[in-house]
Amino acid sequence: MKKYIANFEKYRFLLGELVKKDIKLKYRRSKLGIMWTLIEPILMAIVLTIVFSNLRGNKMHGFPVYLLAGRTLFQFFNTGTKAAARSIRSNSGMMRKVYIPKYMYPLGSVLSNFVTFLISMIVLVGACVIFKIQVTKYILLAPIPLFILMVMTFGMSMILATLEVFFRDVEYLWTVTTTLIMYCTAIFYVPEKMHSELLLVILKWNPVYGVIRNFRESIFYGKMLDAWSLGYSGTVAVLLTLIGVYLFYKKQDEFILYL
Amino acid sequence: MSQQKTALKVNHVSMKFNMSQEKVDNIKEYFIKIVKKELSYQEFWALNDVNFELKRGEHLGILGLNGAGKSTLLKVISGVLKPTRGNVVTKGKVVPLLELGAGFDKQYTGAENIYLYGAMLGYTKKFIDEKYDEIVEFSELGDFINVPMKNYSSGMRARLGFSIATVVKPDILILDEVLSVGDASFRQKSEERVKSMFDEGVTVLFVSHSLEQVKRICDKAIILEHGTIIAKGDVEEVAEIYQTKIKRKKKRKKKAE
């Protein structure tokens, strides 16, 4: 264990460089640059509000905030896992020539997406102000679901990155799967207003929704976190990370032979 | 001399590659093959029980024909490949001068790449900050340092790579062929830098096809053939064995014709 920590310390600077590179290059050739992390969610919120505001029950006060809270979180999970899944393959040239601890690649992808995600949170704060959302003390609990989401994304990323090396299908399968997860996550509808028992069951067992639900409780509804969602999503996050790290460490020495 | 410490120990290293006939990289094919029991791998041992030890300050030449396993051995020593069996123990900082600048990002400028590549080689930020000017100066890139690397010539890229990799004092230096980086004047400069490292008692692993170079640089040598060491010892003796081997091979070829 000590050895691993020492090794991590040694390459911490590299991890920072990889994260910086991801973020810098993502927006380098666009005129508005990093501003896109703010503009994109604003535009998306406007579009989705227009499209879905006539859906049952969406006429509630501050719907754009409700929507943004769901979408930015889901978007982090979505882009983070996808970037990490590709990270081993897209850095294969480097991996073949320089020794670097291999988990740096998926971890770097997840962290760089987390940084842009945190920046896009500014939009959410702005929306809260504009729509006059009542802030309660429970907003202090908001980092908890965010932390769980990051752990969950990292765990899933390690599993996907490992599988992706051996089967390229994973990338396509995961695109389909995330679309499915998106519709099974109440992002642009309010579950209680949909009057569907099945939907409630699906939402109950969807760990991504568990995170989003708790995040909304703390910032949108101003209530205590839901115990079931907290426990369940936390457990899934830990399990995914354990499986992911185990799988990755078991297979990482073979990566180079399959790239 | 004999009291010097071991710098590098290669312990019975074997490296196996799976040379599958066709690449199975999608799930459907994989399961079909499992069911049909067609998932056969052709094993290929690139290295077979390679075993040697170097003391500090020794220079080892690695001889062998193409495909003998020289590059694989260097990759195992530099840590890129993990051996199937055996292990490698190194003492101190290993600097592989192979494929200089392999970690560069083309969209990044030279300056940004100094930090990125330096981090990959395990340098700290403080160290790069200190050495930044020295690296830029040695690479002779001038104003090009702030230009994206996609606009660099291959010589410029190699020059920057060399400057970054050699800014540290290595304990073990891995060289593949004699350095031919950039134009004549830079080549001279880089050779001088490598020579100054030699003078400081660095341990050297040197791979080359040229017997002349190996004799000039090294004091010990090994010959690899099909991943096995077939001769090791003093450079003069080993070079002689290698020469007769090549001659014999040429003769055989002639006969076959």
C-alpha cells in the first residue's frame, strides 16, 4: 500500500498535467474557448425547457433549475465514462514508449471532466438566483452526492477502460446503455407526476438517479437527503470502484499486447 | 572496480507474445470462437530466460540480428513492458534515449510539451521550472518553443526530446543505435553531452548493428538470438563470435542461392 501511495505522489504532477492538457485542448480551437462550459448548459437548458415545459407537471416553479441540476450531473457521468473508456486506446502510442502508471489515463479523463463539470455549476448557481430558489442549510450537503457521483464515474470508467482494450464493441454498447440510463433517470420530468408504478421502481434502483435525486433535495427542494438513495448510490459507487480497480490491476500488464 | 555495486539486474526474464492469427477484438467473434474452440493462440517467445547483471559504470553492448529481441529487452528494462516471467531490478534513474519525444502532444506548443513530457519522465514541477531555460537553450528552438508542435520538423521534435530527456543526470542510460539527432552541429553537441555522462560513471546499455560502435563504446557485450543470450562476456571476444556468425550466415545464404 505504501508503495502505491509513494508512486502516486511521484506521478501526481503528471496527473495534473494530463488534466490540464485535456481541458486546454478541448477548447483550444474554438473562439469562445472555456466559455463553452458555461454557454452550452445555458443553451441546453433553454432548449429543454421549451421542449418539455408542457409535459405533465413541468409547470412547476423553477423548472429550469430542476432540469439543470439533473442534466449537468448526468452529463458529467456520461462524458466522463466515455472519455475514460477511450483513454487507454487513444493514448496507446504513449503507453508503448514511456512507462507511466496506466490508471493515470482513465483517472485523468474523469478528473478533467469533473473540473469542467464544476465550472458549469456556475450556470446552476446563476439559475438559482434568477428563479429565486430558496436556499436552506441543506445546501451544505450537496457535495456528498457529487462525491458519490465522482466515485461511481471513476469505478465505471475503470471497468469500461479495461474492457475497451479487449473489445472495441464496448464503446458502442456503452453509448446505447447511457442513452437508456438517461431515459431511466428523471432529468426532464418529475417522477411523481408521471403516475407510473414501473417508473418509480426503475428510478429506485437507478444509482445515477439516486445521486441526482439527493442533489436536488439539497439545492432545489431544500430538504434532507433521502436515506435510501444515499445508501444505495453510495454502495453502488464503492462496488463499481472495487470491481473496476481489481479488473484494471489484473489486466493492465496485458493492455500493451492488445493495443 | 570489482567492489562497485550492481546497477542493473535482469533476472531470468522471459517475454511471451500472443500472435493470434486473426485479431479477435469483438465480443461476437470471441464467443463464437470459444464455442467452436477455435481460440488458438500462437505463442511467441520474444525473450527466453535472459539473465545478466551490470555493475555501476559498466557499458554493455547488445548485439543481434533484426527480430532477435533487442528492442523488447530494452522495453522490459525501461519498464514499458512487464515480463511474463522473471524481473528486472534497477538502481537509480533510468533514462531511455529511445524514440525521443514519444509522449509529445502535437497540438501543444513546445513549452507546454516540456512540462508534459517532463512529467511523464517523472520530473517534478520545481525541477522543470529550474531547468526550463537550459532545455530551451540546448534544443536551439528559439521562438519556435511557443509554436504548436504540429508545425515542427522531425529534427526539431527530436532535438527537444533529447534536451528534455538528458537534462537529468541518469544512473542508467539506454541507447538505441548511436544518436543521430538533428543536423551535424547538434549531433556533435548531443554526442558531447552523452560523453560527459559517460565520464560521470553512468551505466550504459547500447544497442547497435555496428560492431565498430559497440567496440568503441562498450566494455562488455551480449549476443541475442531468437530471444536467448548465446554469448556474453568481454566485448572483444563477443564481437569476434558475432563476426564469425555473420560470415557463416552469409556463406549459407550463398550456398542456398
